[in-house]
Amino acid sequence: MTRRQILTQLMTLATLTATGGRMARAQEPLTPFTDWVRRFYLTQLAVRAREEGRATQETDSNLEPTLSQPLRDYLTAEMQALYDNAQNRQMPPEVAATIQEGPILHEIFGWGALPNRPIALVTVAKAPWWKSLTQDNLALVTLNIAGVERDLTVKGHYDAPTFNWEIEDIDYGDGSDETLRERLERTATWPKRN
């Protein structure tokens, strides 16, 4: 093998190594999940304030058009299918009879987020280490709903081809151990509305 051939192979190897490094970096999120979740919740709160006629300059300053769509648009493909399958379902009378009056469950904000109740984002942090032992990309969201603080755990999935975070599930906490996925799966078994 000549020196020229050796140099050519070394240059090819160096080029492939550099390209592989760039491709690997492209697979990594540019924004940490907790930052994305913070922006998502602030935007969703701004959208809610507008819908309820309570928008202020402060709430509008948090509105990001790319994060202001309905929840379905930010779910993983699997969760979107579950979401679509659960639409237009009617609660069976035997289930309705077991529900006692109390705070309803909002898909994004969780328990007690009734219309026109004040909601504020307190913090978004990486989930505690014990929750992260079995799952990656977890964010702990603390909301203040009408003076009561509530925690949600949001599980994310990074979609590398689109460079976007997606929501894989939301655990509503509050001792109910109910998640968005469980709620959608249960609702999908109910009869369709006429």
C-alpha cells in the first residue's frame, strides 16, 4: 500500500468519524425535557387564560405558537391513536353512578382544574431520582390550582427525526395513581356516542 492510499484511507476514516459524531449529536435533544415542559405548560396556561377571557400581558408573553395546539398534537403516535380511539365515547350509567361529586380531571392540568379556576405554574424540575430509576425523561410539574399545590409527572419521548419532544404519558398523582394512558384506555372501552 502506498503512502497516498494510506493517507486517503485515513482521510476517509476521519471524515466518517466526524460525520458519525454529528449524526449522534443530532439524535440528542437540543432542549432539555424539563425546559420544554416548562414552556409547554406556560403556553397552555396562556391559551386557557385567553379562552376564559382572563388573558393579561404577562400570560400572553408566555404564549409560544408552536406549543399552543391541543394536547393531542404533542402526544407520541401511540398515545395519539389511544386519544383518537377514546373520543366520542359515552360514560356507561353504572360508571357514572359510582362517581361522587368532586374535582374533575383535566387532561393537561390534572385534578381540580375546573373552568375559571386560577392555575399557576409553580415549578418544573427533573423528577426525583427514585422515579427516574425505571424511566427516563420525567419532569415533575407543580401547579397551584385555586390555592392548592398539586404535582404531575410528565413522561417525555424525544423524536429525533423531527427534533421535538413528545408526551408519552402524564401521571396525575394525588394518590389516584391515574395516568393519561390509563384514562384513555379505559374510556376507549365505553360505548360510542350516537
